[in-house]
Amino acid sequence: MKKLINKPEDVVVEELQGIALAHPDLVKVHFDPNYIVRADAPVKGKVGIISGGGSGHEPMHGGFVGKGMLDAACPGAVFTSPTPDQMLEATKAVDGGKGVLHIVKNYTGDVMNFEMAADLARAEGIEVESVLVDDDVAVQDSLWTAGRRGVGLTVVLEKIVGAAAEAGYSLKEVAELGRKINSLGRTMGMALTSCTVPHAGKPTFDLPEDEMEIGIGIHGEPGRKRMKLQPVDEIVEMLMEPILKDIPYKAGDEVILFVNGLGGTPLIEQYLVFRKAHEICEKNGIKVVRNLIGPYITSLEMAGTSITLLKVDEEMLKLWDAPVLTPGLRWGI
Amino acid sequence: MKKLINKPEDVVVEELQGIALAHPDLVKVHFDPNYIVRADAPVKGKVGIISGGGSGHEPMHGGFVGKGMLDAACPGAVFTSPTPDQMLEATKAVDGGKGVLHIVKNYTGDVMNFEMAADLARAEGIEVESVLVDDDVAVQDSLWTAGRRGVGLTVVLEKIVGAAAEAGYSLKEVAELGRKINSLGRTMGMALTSCTVPHAGKPTFDLPEDEMEIGIGIHGEPGRKRMKLQPVDEIVEMLMEPILKDIPYKAGDEVILFVNGLGGTPLIEQYLVFRKAHEICEKNGIKVVRNLIGPYITSLEMAGTSITLLKVDEEMLKLWDAPVLTPGLRWGI
């Protein structure tokens, strides 16, 4: 295993120490239980927005804490759900009196622990709503998931819902907006290589030198099929086809197109993915009105990509364009 | 070779097509010769700032074209110098009447071609100055270089000099500032793995599964030594020691600390590198007043990192903080 780490068991805490040293103007890091909160949390009179999940997907979620996006993030061990006590403490830390929204990716452990934390928080008098993200069209009932997995859409949803909270939306309104976004967004990914979880010490799966996996999950969960490596244009066709026909997206739709690198894929290749995905949208009469390109929801050093489409309306676009100031995403400020 | 590409010979043009589709609000892409310019170029009354070099280091340089940074970037083939005609056309495209600065990383081909382009531009009546970046403390006279290589400092220099041009500095002033930054900044890198240049089709070098290379160049040029993999804290010690004693940096200095991912290294690991580098600075009485963490000057999918220190004064800090709006770096706008 080749990694820039000390001991596998110290990776997450040392990462959090690095984040605390790097971004004291934006976030505070709380240890034991571990969570990252906005430097100015709790923000009075604003709905608190929280997410979390296993580490190893950086910058998601900790890198999205700050003005205009998340109020807190709860990092679990690598590829392992955070615990209810992390979520409960984070919920209390960001409650500004208007309630707290939990954004939960659809993995069994995440869902169960966030539910428990929500119950505990309610018992302490904090109003909590949850939004489940399950945008991955690749498979149903994968490893660790009942139903569809929550993947790339999470980044886009956190940005838009975070902006809504910043703009003064109520808890009920941000939750409804989050559910609407989840209903209008779809993602599919693929991998060229596996990644290696530090405490496992060896690759999560083996993939022959001339093969790729279509529909892979962000923890290396099985996808739809393995096949010989193809040119990127054909790979993008294979990802876009199930996405487009899922909702379905149709001519006249306006979308945000998000091309994501899984951690080990150079930016140069992500632009090639974007180029073809954009072409396919245009060919189908779908207008790409905004885009995001880069490694925002990663799987450690996995080589691969995912494509996310979100059908947007004027309200969502305005919130997407609103200022955001976090370690991992910033514009307009 | 596992890459998300079509034909190796089309990678750069298709990347540029992707950039053109993604960022029409920020940049325009010119083909044949290939260069990327600010959407509003030439900016009247402003010094034009140009850089360039082989592709494969994205987001550098094309991702840094925009308000507050570069006016144009000339991408060569992967790891191959751009040609004088690219540089000449880019120079003409950004000349707003106050002259043009070329920022040149110290590689033989880049230096020679930028010199030729400068001569040609001068013959057409455009005033041109050049700043050479040679910040890599690892080795002298490496493959493709006489003297030291230009690496991570380039990103920081382009940001600060770009802000200076935006603030109305003259050509002579931006050139002097660039040379001063080069004299105060130092970098050293290391690799865990090689990368594969698309048209080569196989890794640039072999590195056994339990070894790393200290002092590697951004094209995989030989470094100082190969050795067994060490914990990240010890690796960072090995990088920081030659950097600190080179200028030397001393107690009381204020620095920008830039931790860079080489393309295949997860962000989680870059924060571990930052954590230790920050600790070493503090231990030596050196104050980290700003930082940058992420994959900004990459070597395709190489796993590894580089650390850059720049000793700053008040003027440089103010320019660092100034607004920048490019595909790869944005804040304050």
C-alpha cells in the first residue's frame, strides 16, 4: 500500500488536524466526537444544514462546510458511517433556533445513524428534518445499500440547499427543496482502478489492466458490468444513456452538468468526459446552463469518473449562483 | 495504459474543446495555434500576463486564465514545450498597449521557445519581458533543464503577478515583482508512482511497490534518491529540510505554504502533508500566513506531493488576497 500517511488508524484525526490548521477562518474542528462546523456556528435564525458519511470522499463533506453550504459535517472512519453521537453533537452545535436539516446519502449505516441522531436531537427539543440522496442509476440494492446509492448529486444538492438556508428558507422549505433536487438529479460512475482503504491495506477489488467497471459505487461497490476499456467517448455514452432515460430528461430541459473525478483521474481527462457529456446533452436538446468539473466526491485514489445531471428551474439556478465560501468550493465572495 | 481518452494524439485538442464548452464566461480558446485567452482579452491599459508549457499539469496553466491571473496560456503536447508561434499569437492577443510578461518555467524547450516568441513580438512592436521560474531545490541540471526546474512556485507567482497586473502595475514592475517572488520561493516534491504519457503508452519510470522517489520532477525527471516508503511525517521532513535551508527561511519570516497533489494523491493525504509542513514551519518560528492545498500543478495521474514555501511581504500578501476568477482558482469575486 502506497500512501502518504502515518498509521492507518490516525488518518482521519490527522486529516482533521490539517483542516483545522489550514482553514481557521472558515471552520472549527471538534474532536471526540469528530465534526467540522462553520467558524461562526451556530448562525442565529438560520436553518442548520448538516451532512456526513465515511471519510475518503474529500473534499466532500468536510470541505463543504462554510458560508452558503454546510453548517457542519461528520466524518466517519474511511468508508465507514459516522456515529449517532457525532451527528447529535453537530446538530446541537449548529442549531440557530430554526431547526436542522440532515442530508443523508442512502447507505444503510448512514441512514440508521442519522435517524437515531435525529430522534435524540428531537428529544432535546431541536426540530430536525432529513433529506435522503439516492441518485445513482447504476444499480439497486448494492453492497451497503437498500435501493439506490447516494453519490454525485450530493455535492450539488448541498450547494443549493445550503444557499437556501443562507437566504432564510424555513426548515420545511429547505427539506422540500432538497427532496425536489433529489427527484430531479441522477448520476452514474465508472472506474479504471480500485482504491485501497488504509486499514485494509490492499485494493478493494481487482480489475485487470485492460478492463473497466461501469456503474461502480464510490466505495468500490459492484457496478453493472465489467468490460474491456473503451475510448472515453463510448464510456460517456454508456454513462449518459441510463441517466437520460431515467427521469427521463427531455428536450427543453435545463441542467447543471457535474463531471466528477474519483480521485486518481487527471483533470485533463475530466475535461474530455465533460466535452462528450455536453455534446450528448446538446444532441438531445438538453441545455447545459451551469457546470462543475473536478474531484469533489472522490473514492480515495480511484481512477474513474461520474456524471451527474440535475434538471433545474430558476429558483435552483439562483441558489446555485449564490455566494459560497468553503475550503472545497468557493465563488461569489 | 488506462486512461479516459480517445486517441492519444487528440487529447490536448479535445481537452481544449472541453474547456471552451465549460467556461465561455471566463475564457476563449483559440485553435491552431492553440492558446487560451481571457474572454475579455486584450484588456486595454493592462500589462498582459502569459504562461505556458507542456500539457498534463492541469489546472496549470490553462486553468489559471481569467480575471486577476493569466491573460493567456499556451499548452504544448503532454509534457512537451509549446511552440513559438503559439506564444507569439497569444502575446499579440493579450497586448493591451502596456506590454506583455512571459512567465517561463525553467525547461530548455520552454526557455528557448519563449525567447524566440519574445523576439518576434518585439519585432512587431510589442514590449515583452520574461520571468524565469526555477524554484525546485531538489536537483541541478536535470533531464530537460540547465539549472533548477520550475515547479510549484509557478502557481503562486502567477496568482500574485496576475493580481499586480490587474492592479495597474507597469511591465517593468510586474517583471521585477516576478523575479523577487522567484528569489523568495522554493519547492521540493516526491512521488509514490510514475505517470503514463498518453503517446508513450507506458509508465515514464518504474518504482517498486515499496519505494518512493524524493525530489522528483513534474515530468518524472529523476530526483535525489529512491528509498523505502516512509511515514508521511518523515517524508515531509525530508522535503522541508532542503527547502528551509536553501534561502534560508528563518524565524520571523511570514510565508505562503502551498501543498500540492501531483494528480493521483487523494486530498485526505494532502492535508496530512500540510499538517506536518505547518508544524515544521511553526517549530522554526516561521509563520504560515496563507496556504493553498490541492492539485494545482499535476503530473497526470502521478501519486505524490510537492511543498512550496514563499516568503511574503505586505505587498505580496495583498496581491495574493486580491480577487481571482479563473476555472482553476477563484476567490473574492
